[in-house]
Amino acid sequence: MTDALAELTARARIHDAIVRNARGVDRLDRALILSTFHPDAIDDHGAFKGSPEAFADWVIARNAGVVHSSNHVLANQTIVLDGETARVETYFTSYQLFDRDGGQHRSISCGRYLDRFEARDGDWRIADRLTVVDWRWSEAVAEAAPAAVAGLAVGVRDPSDPSYAFFTGA
């Protein structure tokens, strides 16, 4: 493999892992979240700092039944490769609809993931993650929106989401 091809491959695998991680969190898919970290990694989300397994359990426990909708949008990405390691900054915007104090709230968070990636046996995964929040906005929803617009598929935060059937061809 040429150096240019190896670099492009590494960048694609790193980007794919970050996208899988966001999808895993949005769908509360433990296996998908874990597929993005090396087992000995550390995730620092401020209120949480620990192993990938503990992080996945924390996200699911904190969100299940409370956060009805979660969408991470990934944007600018800087990848600095250094052999079998990489330093990666990925900007994100997270939109959430959740229950609090007897009513629905919505929030937007903007920040960055600062990830140290390692390639182990050619498998690029997160070795350490620091989540940096640049700003957050939250407000009560005056009137709860209907769950769906007539005729549109409804997203859910588990494997019954339409995307799972889409990707498996079911």
C-alpha cells in the first residue's frame, strides 16, 4: 500500500469510527458504541469519566425513557496522523428532546471531541476521548410536538429504528 493510500485509508477508518460512535449514542446501541473504542480506552464526558463499557452503560441509563430524540451532527474534522496514532478534533452539534420537571425540553449542544486514536492490528479506534462543550442552549417546550408527521417514518432509540432494517436489507 502506498503512503498516500495508507493515509487515506486511516483517515476514512477514523472518520467511520466517529460516525459509528455518534450513531451508537443516538440509537442507544451499546455494541455500536463499544465498536469505536479500544477496550482500555478512557472517555471523559465531564459528568462521566471511565471505560468504554461504563460509558455505554452510563449513556443508555441516562437516556433511556427520558431522552426521546437525539441527533448528533458531525462537522469540521482535523486529523493529525503520526504513524499508528492520530490526534483528531471533530466538531459536533447535538439536538435532544427530553423530559424534565414534568414537561418536555429541547436542547442544542455544540462542542468538539478531542480523540486520540490508535491503530492496533490495522483497526483504528478511540484510545482516549475528551468531550469539550463550547455552548449549550436548553428550553422548555411550550407545546409538545406530535411524535410524527403524517406518513413519515418515526425514529426511535433502539434497534426497531427504521435504519437497522434499511442497512440489513430487511
